Amino acid sequence: MDSDIKEEIPVHEEFILCCGVETQVLKCGPWTDLINDQSANRPKLLIFIITGNPGFSAFYAPFAKALYSSTKGQFPVWVISHAGHAMAPKGKKILTTSDDPNAQEIKDIYGLRGQVEHKLAFLRTHVPKEMKLVVIGHSIGCYISLQILKHGPELPLMLPTLRAKK
């Protein structure tokens, strides 16, 4: 893929308070708020990347741009950091949701089970229920993706499978 094309793809960085912890989210595409976007051009699918350790979203920016480009910009691609793995730079606004039903703090949020609950809380708060999700996990993100599938039955999840070419 041409690196010049990837450079032109907008990547929006947000820091969101999720379960009482700053969470970095990188978003490729024009859709930064899917819940409040009621327009006719709101996408029907979100590609959601869960990082491996150490959980820095910026490491996945080139991959997210490539995915966004390969879908011809039809679907947003979001990358979420792990709870506690990224802090907002000084002066950067941290977004909060006042009506966030998942705003309660999670016991042991920095442990594996807490990280799963953190991602579930984010999805339930920031992604419309009717929106389909393609969840991609790297390393421990794969395990978290499978746990989301198990513990988030209300989420219309799709896990991509990779097959070797014959």
C-alpha cells in the first residue's frame, strides 16, 4: 500500500474516561461519535482493534490506516488502549460521558478480567447496539476479544478468521 495514501487518512486521537481510567482511542475516519450520529451516512459496521501488550494504540495506527483504506473509507477503524497503559498529554481534554451507565469503577481493572470488563464497558457506551463489530485482537487482545464474545452476547460481534491460501 502506498505510504502517501496512508498519510492522508485522518486519525483522531481521543482520551476517554472509561470505568474511571483514562483510555486512549485512535479513530480512523470521520466518525468520532457513533452514538449521537443519527445521520443517514452513519456506518453499519465498526472495525475495533484491541491491542496486545503493552497496549499502546499508536503502534497500531499504520495497520488501522491500511484497514480503513482497504474498505475504501466505508467503515471506521478504532483502536483502544488497555486501561492504565496510556495517559493523556498535559492539557489534552479527557472526554467523559455523563450518562455513562458503565462509569462505575471495575475491581482490579488493571488485571486481565478487568481489562475485559473495560473493553465491554467501552463498547456498550460508545457503539450503538445495532452496529456490527469486527473485532481484531493482537496477542492478549485476541483473548480479550474471545472473552467479549462470551460475555457480551448483546453485541453483534464478528471475529475475522484467517485462512491459508490453497
